[in-house]
Amino acid sequence: MLSRRSFLRMSSSSVVAAAATRSLMGASAQEREPQEALRGPLPPAIVALPSMTAQVRPITNDERMARVEKAKNLMAANKIDAIALCGGTSTLYFANAQIGGGERLWAVVIPARANPFIVCPAFEEGRAREILANSPFGSAADIRVWQEDENPFALLVKSLKDYGIGTGRLGIEEEVKYVFSNSLANAGAHAIEAVSATPVTAGCRMIKTEHEVECIRLAAHATLSVYEAVYKSLQVGMTGADVQALIHAAYAQVGFVGEASLNIGEYTALPHGSRTPQTIREGTIIMLDDGCKVEGFTSDITRTFVLGKPTDKMVKVFNIVHEAQQAALKAARPGVVTGAVDAAARKVVVDAGYGPGFKYFTHRVGHGLGMDMHEWPYLVDNNMWGSPLHPVLQANMTTSDEPGVYIPGEFGIRLEDDLHVTEDGAELLTPASPSLEDPFGSSTSS
């Protein structure tokens, strides 16, 4: 699992557990080291971690078809005749299919009033049918193929016409490459208007089902359990590679693919960390961040703590951040504009002397959380960047709640838990951290 923040950070203290991620980024010696660095017996706290895989309920194709039906309803409401998904997370969300061919067009097309169809290179048809065998579309999926000397975008537009969409609006998913979206718009010869599919794709993915919330809750519980076991296993003098090995071993125990970053001391003042090699020292701030996936749904948790005795300033800042996290939680409820949640947390930080604005609390208070670690909605003012979405919070949205204070050259403190908007308020899916010296509290002890 490669989160946006871990990709940007490329830290020597990141654990990148998935083989596909290693292939994408190129596994350095430091990235390979977590599997080799842990010698001797596992620490008792990690040995004690139970496997959590038996708690997983798989997402079914009936659930995915319900997502497709919801997408069709949103297309009708937004006057969109079809949407095109060219790889990315949304194809997994709707079709249980990880598709893509680099510069070659693959697309899952969902018409508003017809069955979905697939466009792919002709030489990939066999692989496409294999991929779709476990999708809600099954072996009978309509696959439209193009040869290497043909225009795939013209084929997609012709296929729309075959499905009764000779004119109209085609929604393009936000992660589609510009060269694809532009070529699709041109292939439509002005009969097909390319528009944003975000009201449909985000409109579906922002609102979680009970089962999807259950998956995120389990992922959050697994991440917090891993962090606690690692915390109990830390020793002064350990390096980032040592801690990576602990995290790798802990996630292997619980049975999920996860990652985490470690940052220490002055490097915790950089919200997404540093690639500089770091060593744990007594009395310094330590920050663990990131999460794991359950049935494709991710957690995102940060814990900040000290091995030894924190300074008075550290304690003061922790208490400010803790209060800000609770203020965001109290502000979150259906009908509230997303920026109001950020404003509630930011007021606590600024009123405590760490302002103005984004001076010390340098990022938004939260982001949507689902099959991507960062997705709609985003909890901050002016975050829409021209998008047709103008969301207010709705029941069953899930986001992070992660205020922080970052003091350059000294330390940073961030507390992050995953937030679920309920019918009449909000809840954190994991217990908030009580203190720097007892970051997990007795309620989560094994």
C-alpha cells in the first residue's frame, strides 16, 4: 500500500510492505532491510499480537453492483450519460478490477441506462476476461477491443453510440490522464461533451456502507494494535531500520498489509517526515504514522510519544493538539460544511498561541478516508479547486481527524484518529491518545 504521503516522503524509515510497491519505487537496500534486520526472537509484545484476518467479511459483487446502481442514480441527478474510469481506485471500487496499460487505453465505462462495458487492447482481451471473472460483470462482460494501429478513443465513443449515447455528457474520473481525457473529448467530435465524473465517483465513495465502515474500523484497530506493540518494543538506540523491522513483523502477526513511518526529534516538525537517518534518543519526541488495508479500505493513524520524560513544553503542546482533536470531533456532524471542522480545531491551536492561521498548524485538519488514504471530502476551507462538489458532512462519511503543531528545529506533535460521521454527530474509530508518556492508555492494553 503506497499512500500519497509515503510516496512524497520516500523516507528511509518507511515500511513498504507490498511487493508491487517495491517494484514501482525500486527497492533500495534500506527498504529491503526490514525483512532482514530483525534478528533473534520477536519481542513479547509483537508475539502477543493475534491474527485479525478471521474478523474480515469480504466485499461481495452484490455490494459492488449496488455501487454501480448508486452511480447511475447520481448520473441521472447530474445529467451525465456515462462515466469512464481508466484505472485507479474507482475501477476496484465498482468492478473489483485493477486495470491499466500505461500509455494504452483501458477503460471501464458505466452508462447511466445500460450495463457497463470495457475497452482494452486486443492483445489483452484474455487478461481482461481473467481480471473480470471475479468482478460483478463476470465472464459475460462486454469487452470492446482495439488493435495497435487503431484509435481506442474513437472505439469508446462508437461503443457509447452502440449503447444509445450518440450525444451527451461523458464523465471523466478525476485520476484519468490528461492525454486520455483530452483524446476522448476530441474523439467525440463535439457530440460527446467531456465533464467531471467527480459528483458520481466521489458521490458514491464519500458515503460508506455499514460494511465499509466496519472494514475501516478493523483496519484502524489493527494499526493501533501494531503501534502499541511496536511502542512496547522500542529501545533507546534503535534506528529507523530497526523500527521498520518491528512494524513489518507486527503487521505480519495481525495479517494485514500495512506501513508506517518513524520520525524522531526535530524531524517530527516536518509533517510528512524526513529521509534523514534517525536514531531513537531518550526524552525525544517520536512519531509513527500511516495505516493498513482491510478489503481495500484503509486506516490512517498517527501517534506521538516520548520514551522517557517529556519537557513541559512538549506536554503543553500535546495538550493543545489533544484539545484541538476533540474540538474537531465535536464540530463534525451531518449538515456541517467541511471547513467548519478545520476551523474548530484551528481556533484551539491559534488561541493557545500557535498562530496565526497555518503558521504552526500547517495542514488541514483532515481528509476523506476510504479505499484511498486521501479522498473526498477534505476538511478545510477553499479545498474544492474548481470541483463541482461542494460537500457538507453527511452520515457515514469517514475522514481523518489530525491536528498538529510543528515547531521548526524543535519538534512536532500530531494526533490522528479516523472519524466516522454518525446520524447525529461523529465518533473516533479508535481511542484518542491520552498522553505523551502513555500514548495508548490502559483501555487498549493487551
